[in-house]
Amino acid sequence: MHKLNVDGDRHQPELTREQIERLEHQYGNRFMLEPAPDDKLPPAGMSAEEAKRLIEQEMVLDGLPMRNLATFVTTWMEPQAVRLITEALHTNFIDHAEYPKTAEIEQRCIRMLANLYHAPGETTGARTQGSSEAIMLGALSLKWKWRARREAAGKSTDRPNLVFGGDVHVVWEKFCRYFDVEPRIVPLKKGKYTIGPEDVEPHVDENTIGVAAVLGTTFTGHADDIPGINDLLVRLKGEQGLDVPLHVDAASGGFVWPFIYPDSKWDFRLEQVRSINVSGHKFGLVYPGIGWLIFRETTDLPDDLVFYENYLGKRDATFTLNFSTGSAMVLAQYYNFVRYGHDGYRYIMETMNYNAHSLNEEIKATGQFECVGGDDQEQLPLVAFKLAGEHNYDEFDVAAQLAAERGWMVPAYTMPPDAQDVKIMRALVKQTLGHSLVSTLGDDITEACASLKAKGGLHESDRKRVKTNTGF
Ligand SMILES: Cc1ncc(COP(=O)(O)O)c(C=O)c1O
């Protein structure tokens, strides 16, 4: 009778690397024995399954998007939308001749957004990779229109400037550097993290190509005083003949304000607002990357910036910084529009807002923090908060401790000049942070503070793990 060897194979000699490799085709995966290729193409490939597993193994060390409360970008979509996206992955959006329906769907999305933003009549716009591309194109339009006005008046065009607050996303400074425009940045102050007309007025002159105002800032989620800035620009037009356009950076706010604050005027209802950008991949609830640029009127897009080509079989107009890109997110945006409609978006935004208020209460109830901005202020569904009183740790410590204890990604950062001494934490409340997770997060923040109180701030090396970027 066969006797069971209770020691198993323990006494068998270990396999050599060569023996393991010989058995590999039967049992294993070559990538388990080798470092991941990282500087040149491997001489020979591997099976599809192995390649997939190699990458999947590494991805385990990336953060879980649903615990990422730093990002404004969508981390969950409905399975039907995901199927639609998967089925569209092999089409190039720019190939309008071959995919005319996709091009038509892009135009439907532009018309729907223009309508949502109260465009007075027929207008135009563009699908972009995100708000950054939309802002580059919108600001280029401001520059081109300003130059045309100056040339028509026989005036110099060599010193364009753009006015905005320190509360803008970095893309605005990027535009100024890339396209040779002087940035006139209104500094922030401790306790004042948005800008209004009194801040803008001293910076505006005949060389101002436009003013940029933010609806839902990256730092605290509040809005600049857009109606106030509009009134100022209307006054300057009447008094001095200076027709300075206003661009609204509604990257996040463009899908929040119309549903939660429908009576608040920030869009084309205001006379000087000539263009608006919005990220479909933020509160438009689509995966990255999709953004939109919407003009007030067709004439706000200078003809010179539109390129016509016959390259893909048909005369076609393009107004983009890049050329080829996927169709999937355009279709996904349209899916959300028809799937949710106005009521659905309002329900989702109200839900996020409700949960953001609950989180605000939870955080205040810890007794350790104050929230930035009053309850009556219009704000994105997020909580921006900072420590109140004296502590033997700071906001960066809390963020690192929360990450260590529970894996939450809550960023801590300092505000832009001249409020650079202010440290803030910020948690986005999106569709993936339901009510029970809000309570859990509140408890986790309390526990992280208790740990820090007992042991003091973190070691420098732990603090390096803190997420400090604001704009995603
Ligand atoms: C106010 C604002 N503008 C512009 C951007 C850039 O947007 P995108 O990431 O879509 O390029 C962001 C990103 O967070 C933002 O918050």
C-alpha cells in the first residue's frame, strides 16, 4: 500500500532556476522570474495572459480610485456606459468622414451644454481632452479677438495680458507662458480665497485680452464673484469703451451649479461671458478624458483658429490642439445626458451635496477642525477643512495618518500666494462616497487625530507620502 509521506516534499532537493524554467510552459509564467521590462523592448514577448498578469500585479500597488478623495475626476460609471465605452475603443473621433454619427453626437452634446448655459442663440464649441485643452483654446480665442480689435483700431498688439486670481488652476499660467501673454494674477489673502470686481479692476487695461473667473475653485470649491466681475466689465465698456470678455472656468462647477444653484447667474445670462469650459470627466460623470469649450456666439470663435483639411476623405473643420483621439468618452458623455437628463443630474448633484454637508458636520463634530466657507456659500460637493486651535501635528500629518490607517487619499496643501501660510485638507464627495462611508471617514479622521495626539506628528519620511497636488 502506498504510504503517505507526512513530511511532504520537504526533503526533496530544491529546484534550480533552470529546472523551474523548464517547467514554466506547463505551470508558470515567465514574468514571475524576471524583472519587468523597463528600458528597452524585450527581445521576445510573452503570452497575452502573462502580459496581462504582469501589469495587473504591478497595478495592485496603485491607490484605489474609490478611496481617492483628492480627485475631481470620475471614478465610477454605470456598467452599461462601460460597455459602450469598450465597444467604441477602436474608433478615432477625428475621423468624421468614417464616423459621422459620432461627430453628430459631439454636436448634440455641444448644443445641450450651450442650452444649459443659456446661450442666447445658435453657437459653437469643441470637444477637448479636458478643461486644460478647452482653456488653451478659449484663451487663444480671447487673444485672437483682442488682436483683431487692436489691429482694426491701428493700435499695438505686442503686450497682451490676461487677468485672473491666484485661485485658478495652474493651466491658466501655463497658457500665458506657452502663448506669450502676461499673467496678471490677483493674490489671495488669508481668509479670502476667491476674487471679485474690486480685485480685478486695477489690473484691467486696453491690453487685457480677457478676465478668467472660476466656478468651483480647485482649492476650496467656491466661486469667484462672477456677477460682480461681469458688472465691472459692463461698466468699463460703458465708461471707457473697453470691451473686455469674461471666460468662466467651470471645469468642475459647470455640471454642479446648473443643478444645485439654478438661479445663480454665472453663465451666458451675464453679458460679458463669452466662453465657458467644463470637464466632462469631473462632475459630467464621465471617465477621463473629455472636456468641452462652449462659446456664447459663433463669432466668438475666430475663423483663423479653425483649420480645414481634406485629409480623411471629406472637407472637415478642426479646432483642437491634438488630432487623433478616441470616440468613447464623447459617446459616454452623450450616454449620461440621455440616461440622466436634467432630473437625473440634479438628483446626483443633490445627493453628493447632501453627503458633503454630512461630512462637513462629521468633521466639525470631531472638535479639531474648522471648515472653509460658511454653510450659506455656494460650493462644489466637497469639504475643505483645516485644524482649529493648537496641536502637536498639522494637516499634512493628518493626511498621512489617514492614509496609513485606512488608505484614504485626502490631500493636504498650502494655499497659493499671499495665503501660503494656510494649510488645507480637502475631501471630494462623489458618487462613490455614500452616507455610510461618510460616517466611516468621519470616524477615521477622529482616530487619526487621536493617534497623532498620542504620538505627535509623523516622521519626515512619512509626510512625503501625503498627496499635495490640488488640481486633478
Ligand atoms: C478649476 C479648474 N480648471 C481647470 C482644470 C484642469 O482640468 P482638466 O484636468 O480637465 O484638464 C481643473 C482641474 O482640476 C480645475 O479644477
